[in-house]
Amino acid sequence: MAQGHGALDPLDRMSEVLFGLIMVLSFTGSISVATAGREEIRLMIVGALGCNFAWGIVDAVMYLLGRLVERSHTLSLLRRIQQAREVQASREAVGEALPSALRATLTLADLDRLAERARTVPEPQAFARLTGADIRGAVAVFLLVFASTFPVVIPFFVFRTVPSFALRVSNGVALAMLYAGGHALGRHEGLRPVPLGLAMMGVGSVLVFITIALGG
């Protein structure tokens, strides 16, 4: 995942929610509502919550590791630019630091100007460090994964006497969340929101239909 300044962008947020929803659907789809009793449903809910809690922690740790690796790479490139003794070496380092689409639009003179500007930056710190924004981003990752569990399992509490209906409502909530997330992402990224929302919902629909066909 790519977090420019330690904050989650819309694509990151949608990815975390999608991950959490798929994990929950794997649990809600694992029960057969025709034969499941209260104990089976309780175990399913506990399992879904516990799984997303654990994976939320894992994902948050991976987020922090990703930030460290990304920042270490940036510091390494800056040192290469500042320590380059040949023009070609500094150009290559600057080019590596830029997205390919942007790099293709720059001339050699542009790369040289960027390299010269980089040499005016104070010498970078020896090691990459995490910041408060990184910690907040990791907490956001955990909360997104874990919180995505609750809207999908709440129907099993509300309609606990009719588990078959609870399962259908739960699936409907998950699909609605997938559509809403895809729609919002499409609007933010300048894409067609309705098709993207439907595509996200389609992914969830396939999962739901598979689990129903297998006895869910």
C-alpha cells in the first residue's frame, strides 16, 4: 500500500475495508443456517471478530514496516544524489525517485535541476524513523479492518431467532458497504463511480453466492 505521508488515502481505506469484509464473509458463509443453532452462530461471530482483530494487528504492523522501508529507500536515494560524482549517476538516482509517467516527461536538464536542488537539502538522518502520523495510520488500518466486522455481524444479534433471515441481511449489508466504498473511491479518483461500485459489489456477490451454494 502507498501512503505518501503516513495517512491512508481513499484506495488504502477501501482496500482495508474490502479485506475486512471478505474475512467476515468467509465466516458468515461458513455456517449452514438450516442446521445452525445459537451456539454455532455465537462461535461464528466470535471467530469473525477474533480473526479480524488479529489480522487488523498484523496489517497495522505491516503498514509500519512498509513505511520504514519506503522511508529508508527515499533516504538512500537522497544520499546517492548528494554523493554522486558523475552527472549520469545523479540523473539515474533522481529518475528512480520519480514515478515512471512523470520521469518520461522530464528532460536531462530537468533531472539535473532536481539533482542540484537535492544537494541543497541538509544531509539526511542516518536511519529511517517512524513518526506520529505513521502510528496514527497504523491505528487507522487496525480500526478499519476490525470495525468492518460489526455491521455484518449485527444482524445475527438483531434477528437471532431467525438465522436464515439474519444471514441474508448480513450479506446485504456487506454488499451495500462494498458498493458504497467503490462509489466513493470512484468519485475521489475521477473514475466512473457507479460501475466501480457495482464491480466492488460484484466481488462480494461472487463470494456470497459461492458460500450459499456450499451450504451457507
